[in-house]
Amino acid sequence: MTKADLINVIAEKANITRVKAETVVNTIFDSMVEALMRDDRIEIRGFGSFTNKAYDAYQGRNPRTGEVINVPEKKLPFFKVGKELKEDINTDPKAD
């Protein structure tokens, strides 16, 4: 599913215009980005949580030239799936 697909689904299900649905989606994503930039944890019950994971600096190697490269420390967003979502994904729909 793409962002455009998500906007279309929200517009259809909420019976709002595509422009309004796009505003909703952008507001949610922007709020999530801002929270992660503040190092806040985002938890969506039944779906999962987003946190920043810190990685220390290290020395890497350019695979093409073999040159040693100093890679600075960094933070990357990390998603941990929630229990309910994990169960939903692993439920066999043919069993119903």
C-alpha cells in the first residue's frame, strides 16, 4: 500500500474529500516524525511502537576500494510490531 492508496482508502471510508484525507495522513506522519526527532516513543495499541535505536560510531570499509571509512554514530527509527497485529497477520483466513 502506498501513501496515495492510504489517502484514497481514508477518503472513501470517512466519506471526505481526497484533499482532506491527504491533510489527515500528512498531519499524522508529520506528528510522528516530530515525535521521533524529539526522541519520544510512539505507541499505537494493537499495531506496534516506534522508537529510535542508537548505533555507535564504527570503522567501515568501502567494498569497492577497500578504503577504511569512519561511520559516525547515528539513530534510526525502529518499529516493533504489536501482539494483536502479529496474531492477525499469522491467522489463517481460510480457517474462518
